[in-house]
Amino acid sequence: MIVKPEIMRGGLVKNPHPIGCKAVVEKQINYMKSLPKFSNKKRALIIGGSSGYGLASRIALAYGADADTISVSFEPGVNDKRLGSAGWWNNIWFKEQAEKDGLIAKNIIGDAFSDEVRQQTIDMIKKEFDGKIDILIYSLASPRRTDPKTGITHSSVLKSTVGEIAAPTLDLNKQIIVDGKMMAATKHDIDETIKVMGGEDWQLWIESLKEAGVLADGFKTTAYSYDGADGTDAIYKKGTIGAAKRHLEKTALTLNNELHDLQGEAFVTVAKALVTKASAFIPLFPLYGCALFKVMKELGTHENTIEQIDRFMRDMLYGNKRITDEVGRVRPDNLEMDDNTQILTNAIMSKMTSENFKEISDFAGFYQDFLELNGFNVAGVNYDASIDIDTLKSKQP
Ligand code: NAD
Ligand code: NA
């Protein structure tokens, strides 16, 4: 079978390219291998470790801190209709390489919001990690969450908390700018989004793990967030997702207190805007991203996912160059938030039209990152070669 990027309605790619996904994972691993270690050996749990910031965190910890890792993610495998998801393959390829490199790498595939998966994870920590973890990275992005206490399924929405607002965006499929609007959120919409993307589940994880006695002295945990500036405020800070992130920040303070007796810490990490499965379809975001990438590449401050996470962990998580803001959030997004960078980004955004956006912004770079999410257009991969599905099918995460 030959796999080409087949973009479906809504912009999702039908099949990932399994071999291309392998190349993308290897690229990140090789980047980390080229750098000195940033910490002594760790035992890490990554919730949402199959793609985006979670996968980069897993790779950075494995190769920057010799970390044995457990990752929890929700990814479909190969079936009659689809070749699995990119995250499915990322799990497989990461594990294969990490094991070759002498590290423990375990993948738990299931609903991270469920008590069952939490218990399965605790059992695995006891069995594989001498009963302790040193760090938990919380990197979930999900449209839905079933509350394990009530059994009720909540759905997050992308709506505005300041009334209906314009939110033009880039249609990555048709490659045009399209008008759009963000509808006004009701109180119910805000509550629902907080239920899914706020801090409740992170707190359940940390409290269950602590109760089970599997947190090591000096244990650290962080959850990723985005803050944004003028270019994304309408959908982010002033959106339902922003409300959920404020809840996450409050949770961090609670958890930080609960970890005092372990000399541990909990904080929110505000990371830079990047193309991921979760971010590519947020209104406005692609326009902002294309403009931002242009500016940051010109200024020499652009970082891709692994570069951003490596700097965060090296300087701020384990190093002594931590940048903390007035509400206690750690800020590796400092280069994105730089005043001059924002002024230049806004200037480009205000000029972007369907006719000129490919010239005046870094659409090419943004689109390349989008293709790479599913393993396409990666240097060194032969896309004309047929993929042996039967051999690949036998691989399990
Ligand atoms: P992503 O889509 O690449 O990763 C999401 C992960 O969550 C995947 O591993 C997926 O398998 C997992 N997941 C989703 N639902 C699950 C479930 N029910 N059970 C188990 N696993 C589940 O997204 P991402 O962009 O890396 O986002 C991760 C975090 O980073 C989010 O909190 C996001 O707000 C934050 N962040 C993203 C950006 C950005 O620009 N992409 C910037 C700053 C912060
Ligand atoms: Na992730």
C-alpha cells in the first residue's frame, strides 16, 4: 500500500504515514542525543505522551535525563478503514528506539480520565519503576471527558466569553483564509470546557498517585498551557479554553501545597504556539502561527516542539534559569511573548489576505509542520515505496 496525505473534511488527515512518523520521532531523538544530558536519571509518567508537547516531553526526558517512561494516551490502532493514528505509531517507534537504547518505555493505551487507567498506571509504576516516579507531565488535549465520579460525559467547546466575535482562520485544506466567528459562550459552555480542560483530572491523578505512595521525594509535576497575546486573545484568553486554563492554574497552586511534604512542586508551564493535532484547527490560530513563525525565524528565535521542551526542561524544570510570572506559571513562551516579536506578528496578521498570506507569512513552514504531524513530507522518507501493512500490523505499542 502506498500512503499519501488524504485530507478529509475538517482538515484531518485520513491515514498517517507509519514510516514517516518513525522518521519524525527519530529526528527528535537525534536532536536530544546531540546535546548533553540535563539531569540525572528520572522515572517519568507522561499523560498524553503520544504526540505534540507530551511526546516531545517524553523524548526530552528519556534522552536528556535517561528517563524510564510510562506514557498514557488514547490512540486507535490499525483497522479495516484506517492505518491507526500518528500517535499510535509514535508510541511504537519511541518504545522500539528507547528499548534499543537501554531505557524502559511502557505505553498504556486507554482513557486517561478513567479510574481504571489510573489504577493500571499505579500498578505499572509499582511493578516496573521500583514503585516511584520522579515527574509527571500532564499534556492532554481532548474534546471530551467522562467524569469518573458521576459517569457524565462533558464536552469542551471553543467559544468566546466576551460575546460573539470575528475569528477568521486558515483552511489548511483549501489553503485560503475563511471568515469565521466564535459564538458567545453560555455559563454551561464555560463549565463544560473547564470540566474537560481544567485541572480536575490532573488533581485526581496527583492525589491518587500520592495516596498510592508512588511519588518520590522531590517529585515534580507540570501541566502545559498556552496564554497568547493580541493575535489569539479573542479565541484564547477570552475564550472558553482560556477559562479552563485559569482553572488549571488554580489547581497548580493546590497541588503545589499538597506536594510540600515530599519537597515536591507543581506548576503550569506556558508553552509556545506550535502546530499540533490539537492546535491546527483552533480558529485564528493558524493565521497567528503563520505570522509568528515568519517573525521568529527571521529573528532567529523560533523553536520547534522538541527545542522548546528541551530548553524548558534544561533551563527551567531542572536548571536554574527558570522564568516565572506573577501567578507562578513557568514561561518558556518568553521568546514568543517578546514585545518586538508581538508587534511584528500583529503587523503581518493585519495585512494577511487569501491572496498574499503565502508570501508575507510562513505558511510554508506552518504547513510543513502540519504534514509532519502525520509523517508526511519528511526528508529521507521514500513516499513512493509501498508499505508492508501486515508486518506493521504485528507491532504493538
Ligand atoms: P496533541 O493533540 O498533540 O496531544 C494530546 C495528547 O492527549 C495525545 O497524546 C492524546 O493521545 C492524548 N489524549 C487525548 N485524550 C485522551 C484520553 N481521553 N486519554 C488518554 N490520552 C488522551 O496536543 P498538544 O498540542 O501537544 O497539547 C497538549 C497540551 O499542550 C494541551 O494542554 C495544550 O493546551 C498545551 N499547549 C499546546 C500548545 C500548542 O500550540 N499546540 C501551546 C501551548 C500549550
Ligand atoms: Na501531547
